[in-house]
Amino acid sequence: MIHQLELPIIEALQNALKNLQSFWSAISFLGDQTFYLLFMPIIYWCVDALVGLRIGVMLLLSSFTNGFLKMIFKSPRPFWVSDKIKAGAEHNSFGLPSGHAMNSAAVWGWTAREVGQNWAKWTLGILIFLIGFSRIVLGVHFISDVLLGWLLGLLLVWLFARNTASIGKNLSRMPMKMQLALTLLSSGLMILLPMLIKTLSPGWQPPAEWVERAGAIDPMNLEFSLTVAGLWLGMMGGFVLLLYQKGILASNQGTWQKIVRYLIGIVGVIALYGGLGAVFPDGQSLIGMVLRYVRYAMIGLWIAWGSPLVFEKLGVGVIKPHIPPQSSAQR
């Protein structure tokens, strides 16, 4: 089995780089969900709203695909199968493919494409490599997990680049209600498809040796799908609502206003993420799962719709009207 060939390499890397664990943890953070929640809104609020939206779409598509494939492959992490590997982070999900590697290749790869400069391609390419490599050194992924993650992330970038123009054109021809219906439908599929995989794996339990080393893990839980589906509904639905109500946020306008926009916006994200997270019940109960979906939908809605309206109201942001190709008759 390929994992048995990889374990000695991971062990050797950990021994050779054991004094740099803080550095690798910091690099790994650049691929965490928390970091993306801080990074993505900067682009949407302060640089270019459409670029920010595309980066957000890339992140959510990558996150969903990654979690879905993990449930199919059901592959362990290195520290689940070897006492010689020390985990530099705690994880409850399966290992293949690496989410950090896949998401970084998708998000930073697409960002490099948006920038379109060689320096960005080289800089972000190095960052993608370091994030993936950090997951190996931290003992939370096999080399094969990372390689597949990179491959799938770059494949998403290629597919998105080939189809984004035609998809955008087709969506612009649809009335607002149909766009919102598609958003709701796709959000529902992000929940139903993982539920189907879980249903087709009745009674699956992690092997005793995994639990012995990793603790009480539950890698078949649906938290990732509820998180991604909620953000997708809120972000995409919010963007459509704002587009037809008022237009698109002029993110490049202002100087100090950009800083104020980010501070106001991120306070809202933190309030919803931390505040509702403390109030809403967690876990796998029905009410817990529903409220998790609602919580992340509210975060996405705030980022794409609520915050721009607040910016405009406070005089630190401008929403420019946007007229669809087939005008208001479709509204």
C-alpha cells in the first residue's frame, strides 16, 4: 500500500524540520477556512466585487468537491495509522484529497489568473507549494493526499476559466427569480449529495486503530456540506439580490473608506461567526445542523448583500447600478 511507503518519508521530514513547526503551522493557516473568511471579503469590499465573487465561488466549489470526495475515498490521515507520526493539528475529516492543498491551488491559482502578472503566478505558486508541503510536515496528510489535492484544485481553475464566461452570459439572461431558484437548488444539492454517500455507507465506523490514535473521530459528519451550502446560498443569493435591487459595489472607490468598509464588514462576519456560533447548538442533531446552515447562510448574505447596503448608508461605499442585457422586463 502506498501509505506504507510514504510514512517513513513523513517521519523523516518531521524529524528534520521539528524545530520549524510554528512556521509550518503559520503557513498552513493560509489555507484554513478562517483565513479565507478574512481574505475573500477584502477583495469583494475593497478591490473588485466581481473578482471577489469569482474567488469566493472557486473556494466554495473546491471546498464542496473536496469534502464530497473525502467521504467517497474514506482515507486515513498519517497520524491515524502510525504512532511515529505526530499531528501538528487536529482534524476530524478524512485525508484524501488534502483540503488545504486543493483549496489553495484553486483559490490562489485563480487569484494569480485574475492578477495576470508573472510575479503573482510565481509568488502564489510558491505559496501553494508551501501550504501543501506544510500539511505533510505537520503529519496530517500523506504525500499522495497533497498531490491529488493540487491536481484537483488546478483542474477546477482550468474548468472555471473555460466556462465562466459562458455561464455568466447564460445567467445574465435569466430573471432574478430563476437565478435565486438555481442558487437554492444548488445549495440543496451540496447537502443532499453528501447525505446520499452517508446513506450508502450504513453502519460505517472508523477502524479501532484510527480511533485509538486520533480519538473519537466522526469523519462522515455533514458539517462541511452545511457550511459550504449555507455560504453558497447566502453569498450567491445576496449578490443576485443586490445586483437587481441596486447594482454592484464599487469596491475600488475611496482610500480610507476601504479601510472603514473592511473593518465594518469584518466585524459583522465575526459577530455572526462567533456570536451565533456561541448561541446556536452544535453537533449532529437536526436542529444543530439546520442552525449551522442558517448561520453560514447569514454570513454569506452579510458579505455579499448586507454589508454593501450598510456601506452605502454610512457614506463609505457606492453601489453602481447594473442593467442586465435584457433589462428590467425580466425582473
